[in-house]
Amino acid sequence: MNTTPAIVTQAGAARLPRLALLSLCVVYVLAGFVGRSGWKFADMGALGYMAELAWGHADWWHPSLVGMASEQGALLPYWLGAWMLQWGGSGLEAQSLARIPFMLALGAAMAAHWYGTYYLARSPRAQPVVFAFGGEAKTTDYARSIADGGLLAFIACLGLAPMAHETSPELVQLAFVALFLSGVSALPWRPLRACIAITLSLLGLCISGAPTLALIFGLGAMVFELSQLFFTVDHTPGLYRGKAGVIVLLISTLACVAIASTLDLWRWKLDVPLHLASPWQGYTELLLWFLWPAWPLALWTLWVWRRQLWSLHASRHLALPLLVLLTVLVASWCMNSSEHTLLLALPAISSLAAFALPTLKRQVASLIDWFTLLFFTGWGLVLWVHFIAMLTGIPANPATNIARLAPGFEAQFSWLALCVAGIATVAWGRLVHWRVGRHRGELWRSLVLPAGGIAWCWTLMMSMGIALFDYTQSYDRWAPLVAKHINTPGCVRAEQLNIGEIAALRWIGKLPIGTATLRNDCPWLLVPPGPKQSLPAHIDTAVWEDKALVLHPADSNIGVWVLQRR
């Protein structure tokens, strides 16, 4: 017997207009990828690995930067970016081409997430209550409406905006996690497509730097499908598809193990001792803001659907997202609260959040709307005030704050940025006007303002504020300053610099930083600012002469001592 808490009418299962949903996704993807420089640290570091491959300075099967291999062991993300760089050339403008595969990966993650949630919502145990005299939501319409809500919850998550607009391997992993969840969700309805999606996603995760997650996902989904076969009473055609799914999961998982072992990709392992893991308090704070607003809705879903969650025959729409979510949460905690790892939890937690929508009371939905309206409208106004102060100096306090945080920054007016920000603000106003009107029946209505609000604020920051963020977050001004002090030919040796700084010095500063086998004879040495006593013991400070200390114009934590051999 299906004991469901969802009560949905056919009118409540109305789907979000496709043009509006598609426009929101396109704007969200473009904002943050187009028109900016490489930022610190992961973004610029990944571009550095891609450039080394594109220029023929590294082995394609073992990507490295000046002899330093990638910590994750990722292959596919660096390959994609390197191919685009080979097509676009070695200039700084080629950064935009290198981001194209990652833009497509974010779009693919959104599409796969929608279809995954759609098929989860078509599960028999996820269906709403059947009314005595008819009028309940049809299965297909109900699933589409839930999928729309899940995608809005995905976009609304605060942690998605900064992490998903980097050229990092985690973004490609995000697309494959969403594809995996979509594949296992669709297995009873689209077995062939589902098996292809499962295979591609697990193999993609393996060569994108997450073989351990691929192994756990494959084994966990296989156990779930086996439980469906053993504990299902009625013999439906879906059972035979489940058997095929188990075989595909087994073969794909074994293939991942073989590939990861052959290519030596086992670098992302959950073997960090618990006493070295991040404190619970800091991790909890990260979860609270990174997964907002999906986590309160996901917890509500687990509560109101708890009878199905703890039953022997676990519900597909709860068990599969939980498998992915719990795996990623444990991985993130054991990797010192890695925000990039936590990014992979967003498809699962937003799918769970979607199933809270048909159970929310009207008062709760109104509370979410008003809180979101005040929160994002307030932040949008704050951003506009700071942009005006940045350009005009009025009001004085915001202008002073900007000058303190970005010393030396000179703002320049851009009609294009103003038009983009203005259109986004008008769109937010129209969205608010629509929501405060008489639109109370749609399931996804409570997530329209959160998704629209984060997209609006992110677009403002990436249009009117893009120059300021490039000044403070990129290496564009710092790397050339370092290069100016190295005025004689010869290689450059770098010690204790992070991968983003080295990539910027090689790509932006055009400095010939030597490889591990050649750098001992270099006439130049770059070390972080600080006491000389902190340098490695193999560096004889007596043979080096201080040439200059070059700090980042907006971040004193970024800088180098330029030392020349006596």
C-alpha cells in the first residue's frame, strides 16, 4: 500500500513555462563564465594544467605543471580545456575558449538533474493521493512539476554559483553525478538510455578525478537494485530491467576499478583519519550556507515521507538521492570540509528538496516567499549602491570600503554591463510582481523567488562588478609586475608557491619557470613573502640576493620575493 503525504490537484501540477526556465538556466550559466579572467586559486590552477598539455609541456596521461602532478588525478577535464586552447591559441583571450566545455558541463548537469528528478517523481511510491472523485494530478504532469521544482532548488543553492563557474574538475564531476542519478532513476522506464547514462557517468567520474566516488555509487546502486528485485512482490516488467541494470552497474564498476588502477588514478580516497578531519562546527556552518535553501526542504522531505523511507522496500525517489548525498557528505568531511567536493551533493539534495513541495502548507510557502523576497531584494539594493559608489564616489562609506578592499582600483563605466544589470533587475521586478499575484497552486512556486534571486544577484556581480572582482581575484596585474623584475634571460625557480600562482606566472607573466629537473641551476628564485628561515633547508640563502618584494595589489597574502643568484 502506498502511504503518500503528497496531495496535488491537476491544477497544482502545472509546469513552469519552458521559455522562462530555459532563459533562467542560460543566464545562470553565462554569468560568471563570460568576460572574466582566471581567478585564484583552483580556477587559475586548472587553466595552468590545460595550458601545459596544449603547449606540449606535459604528458597527456599524466597532466602536470612544472613537474607537479594534479592532486586529483583528473584527466578528462584537463583534456577538454587543452583541446580548446589548442584551437584558440596561447593568448590570454583563449581562456574564454577553455571555459566552453565547462559551460556545457554545467548545462548538462542541469538537464540531467531535471530528467533524474522527473523519473524519480514517476516512481509508484512517489505519486500523490488519489482522490475519490478524480481531479488528482496526472503522473506525467506531476513528475514534470516536481522536476521543475528540483531544478529551481538546484539553481537556488548558494554554494552552486561560485563553485560551478570555475574551470575545475569538480564541475565536470558534477555533470557526471547528475547523469548517474538520472540514469539509475530512469532505469524502470528507459532501460537502454539509463544503462548508457550509468556507464558514461561512472567512467566519466573515474577519469575526471573521482574514481572512489564512482566505485561507491556503482556498488550502492547495485545493492539497491538487488533489494528491489528481492523484496518486490509483484513481477512487473521493471524487474527484468532491474536485472539488466544490476549487470550494467557491475560491469561499469569493474571497468572503473580497472581503468583507475591502470592509469594510477586512485588519488581521491576516503582514508583520512577521523582525528584529522575538519571540526564538526566548521563543517556544519559550511553545510548551512552552501546547501541553502535545499537542506531545510530535504529534511522536511525525509520527515514527511519517513514511512516509505524506513520500509523494507525502500522508495526509489528517496533511496537513490540519499545514496549520493550521504556518500558526498562523508567524502567532503573527510577531505577537510572541501567546498569543491560538497558541490557534488547539490543534485541529490535538490531532488530530495523537490519532494517537499507537494507537502508544504500555504503558510510555510508564504514564509519562504517573503523571506526570499526581502533577502535578495536587500542584497540587490546593496550591490547597486556599491556599484554606484564605485563609479561616482557617492555614497561615501561604500566608496571608502571599496577603496580599502581594492587599493588602486579605478572603476570604468560600461554601457554593456549597465544594460545587462538593468535587464536583470527588471526581470527580478517582474518575477516578484508575478509571485505576489494570485498564483498559489503551482508546486514549484515556492522556489521561483530563491532561484530567480540568486540568479539576479549573481548577474549583477558578474556584470557591474566584474572589473572589481577581476582586480581582486585574478592575477592579471600581479604576474606582469613580477615579470618586470626578471630582466635577464634564464629559467626561473619557484619554491613553496601554490599551483594558481605558478600557473599565472607561466601563462600571464610569461616566465620560464623550470621543471623539477632543471630548476636547480636557474639564476632566479621566487619564494613566498615571509622570513627567510621558513624556506626549505636545501635553499642556501647566502647565494641569493633580494631583488624585489612583489605583492598582489588587493591581497597581501599573495606575493613573492624575487631573488637573484649572486
